[in-house]
Amino acid sequence: MVEPSPTPPGQEIIETTEVRFRQDVIEESLRKLVIVNIWSETQAACKEIKSHLERLIDAAPGKVRLAHLNIASGQSIAGQLGITSAPAVIAFQRGRPVDGFVGALPADQIKGFLERLLGPIEDNADLLIAAQEMVAQGDIAGAHALLAELTTKEPINPKAFAILARLYVDAQQIDSAKALLEHLPESLLKDTDVASVLAAITNAERAADLGEIHELHGKIQQDPNNLQAYFDLALALNAENNREEAAQALLEIIRRDRNWQDDGARKQLVQFFEAWGPMDSAAVQARRKLSGLLFS
């Protein structure tokens, strides 16, 4: 078996082995705190502890290394540390173990364990949750401030960028939304939340060139067969966040002429679904109606 290449200096979350343990853990702990997470594929609690630890290590950049050690291939190291089962977490400083715990702990106790060694950790995940709660409660200014802070602290957090951009779109500040997202790396642009906002931006830009909603209703009243007016109305209603009626306008086109503009109404409705998200109530209802039309 060929041993993987040495761990690059400064890498903060790694997988270590018995062969590399001295370099990855002992020697690195002479420079900063190293947390060894001893895990097992057969223990469900290990996955949850790993997730909590990685989130907290991300919130303390440069201060600590997290080294995951599979107990199945690291039995010798685990035995030397007195560990016979996973999960187990051991902290190393100055070349020796200084603290640790065995077994599953809740998230707040894991955070407390690390804070005893590092001092206070600002968990940015809490900021994201708080911002989402503010949006739900209508405190848009508060959410905007928290998200702006979070995107500065975590320039690769797609969820934070997506929510902040969505606030810009809802406020019809499309240029601000585009400016926020345009410098994100390609990998983040493919994130589901970010892609949803990008679709919303496209829809908002198309709606900007349309007439007022009452004018479009007038066109339909004058000519009920004006399917382009229905289409334009759908875009305008969506820009006003009136999702149910926007979907209904497109569904009416599909009901009247499924092939209109090369299946344009269905394609636009699918884009609405992408922008609204899979769990949105308007999307769920409209998707059901669309299936009824297409397969009736």
C-alpha cells in the first residue's frame, strides 16, 4: 500500500493515518492546537460529531487543525491514547494530549470543549440562522446587516450570498444582486441556492421591460387569445412576488396552446420553479397543475 503524500502545511481539516500521525498531529501541535477526531464507519454518531467539529474549526481559521483518524486503520494510535471505541476526540498541544472526550456530545458541549482551549468561537452558522429568522419576521434591515457581515467573514458561503442576493431582488435592486454574485467562483454559482437566485434575477430583468400589470390585464380583456399578453403578465406578476397568479397565467397558455412559442410557457414555468425553490408552496401547486395538463 502506498502512503499518501505528506499533508500540506497550514491545511486545517485533514485525514491522518498511523504513518503520518507524528507529522500531522504531534509536530503540528508544537505550532497550534490539533484536535484528533477518532471515528468509525459503523457508528452513526461519528458523522454528526465530524460535522459539528468541521463547522467550528471553519469558524476559527488559523487557530486549530482538525485531524480525522479512522479507528479501524488507526488501532495502534487509539490504543496508545487509551481509546477502544469511537467516537472519541482528543486535543493535542505542545506535542501531547491535553483534553478530550469519548462518546457522543450535543453541539453546545462540543463547542464548549473547543472554547476551553481556544477561547470564544463565533459560530457563523448561528449568524445565518439568525438572519433567516429575521427575514421570516420581516426584519429585512437586520437580516441584511447580518448577511453582509457573514459574507465578509465567509466569502465562500453560498447560502449567505444567496439569501442576501434574494433580499436585493425582492427590493428590486437587481444591479446590487448581480454585483454581489458576479465575482463568486464557478463552483458556488452551481450551488442550488445561488442558481435559484440567478434564475430570479433573469426573470426580474425580463419583467423590467414589460408594461404595468393593469395594462397587461387590459390587453387580455380586449383579446382573450393574446397569449403573449398572458406571458408578459406572468413575468410582471412574478416580479411583484405574486407567484400563484404568475404560474396561473403560464398554465393558461399551456391549456390553450401547449406548443406556443416552441413550448415557451412551460419552459418559463420551469424557470420559475428553479427560482422559487422546490419546497415553495406556489411551485408545488403549479407543478401539480402542470402535470395534470401535460398528461391529461
